[in-house]
Amino acid sequence: MMQQTTILIVDDHPLVRTGLGELLKHEADLKICCEASNLQEAFQFLRDSSPDVAIVDVSLPDGNGLDLVKRLRIRNPNTRILVLSMHDEALLAERALRAGALGYINKEEAAENIVSAIRQILKGKTWMSQRMTEHLLRAGAPGTSESFTSPVDCLSDRELEVFELIGRGLGTGDIAGKLHLSVKTIETHRANIKKKLYINSGSELTRRAMQWSLDYQ
């Protein structure tokens, strides 16, 4: 009997999970073993199981998918991780790789490339678009210094998460509740974001965050 590669899908959109299922059901050696719509469901499954591959969205209703990636690398080091997101890869691909993923693929490209991406990371190799690969090679070449592709690249992963939630219209208390952090901690992140982005007021921070949300999501 053929040994199947088990795959965990973590995405809060049922249509995305269904679409991935349709794309993978024709691959005899690939099997979806679990679907999770949020971090809590994913962690519950991972307490007792260790899938061969985890396909993880970045934006989840109860937190950031990059947090799941980081924890997976520690608790399930043999699980290969592919980040699947609607966000521009120029913004998040490097963050995903630093967190421990082996690949990053935009949802718009998933229909054509998801199977190839899975097979690539199963070999222990990295999967990114050709454009992003060339960008990273240029950035790492001697004598070159690639500038940030977006001003928010200077933010930490947590600061970016807070910035994204501000862009969705959430207030400090709502963000604190969503991320299970104190209001004081969120206020500190807001202050750091304003400092890094040279923003002088809370209203300007909200405007910038909302504009970024329109541009990058």
C-alpha cells in the first residue's frame, strides 16, 4: 500500500479549504488529515498528531499564523510548513521563512502551484515565486543593499499584527482581547509603531494602517 503524506490545512475560509481539497484529491500520495479554521483548533489537533505538511494562513480569527509556524518548528520539527496567504509576498515571505516555514505561496497562485510547492518542501527545499527568489538573492549579494519594499517591513511580527488589526478598524481594547494581551502591551506596540513609521498621532496611525490594509490585502 502506498504511504501517504498527511497534510494539515489551517485557514479560516471554508472555500479555501474546500478548494485545496479539490486540488489535492487527485494526488494519490497526498492526504488531508485535518482542517482547522483557527489557531485553537490547530493546536488541539497537534497535541496528538504530527502531520508531514502544514499549510498555514497568516491571518486567522484568533491570532497570527506566523505564531503557529514558530511553535510548530519547536513542537513538531519534522512537519514541513507552507504559508499560504492573500498578502503580498514581498511583505511576508521573508518573515514566514524566518519563522520556520519552508515556503510561501500567494492564494492567487495556489491553483497552479500548490502541488509543486508541497512536493518541493517535502524535499527540504524552499518554495517561493521566481520574483521573490531573485529579490532575496539580490538582497544577499555582496555590494548590494535592497531597500525595504514597504515601510512596515521595519516592524516586528507582533507590531505588524497590531498594525494590521488597527487597519481593520479595531480599537486598543479589542486588539488586546483578540491577541490575549494586556491593553498596556498593545499601547506599547502602538507607540513603537508610531516611532518606527514616524507617525505623530493616533488618528494618523489609524489612517496609515487602513491605507496599508487597502494596498496590501
